[in-house]
Amino acid sequence: MAQPDELDAALAELEESLTVQQVADMLRVHEATVYRAVAAGRMRSIARGSGTVRRSLIRIPRTAVVEYLNPAPGAA
């Protein structure tokens, strides 16, 4: 079972997550570009459901957007 601090951090990240549309608007790109970044593993996401339902329930933590824009050195 997760420790209380880990659970609090996970819940806070979920509360501070964005939809694919919000991220696309923020980055001024098409939604498909965001989906491709998620599928390629270049942008972390939180997804629920399966199939077409899963795609509509993808959320992207704000921290993942920052990491995407400022990749760690050596990460390519």
C-alpha cells in the first residue's frame, strides 16, 4: 500500500492535470501532436479506461508539460 505522502503527491498531481486539448492550446499545437508525444513516451500522462474511452480520459500533469519543454540533459 502506498505511503500517505506518496498518495498525497499522486492526488495533487491528478488535481493539477490538464486535458489534451488544454495542453495543445497551451503549446499552440494540434491535439494529435500531444497524443503522439504521449504515445512515444516523450510526455507523461495519466489515463483511465480502455480503447476509445481511454483516449478521451487522458490527463497530463502540469509537471509533465514542464518536463517536455525542458528535457533533462542526456534525455533524447
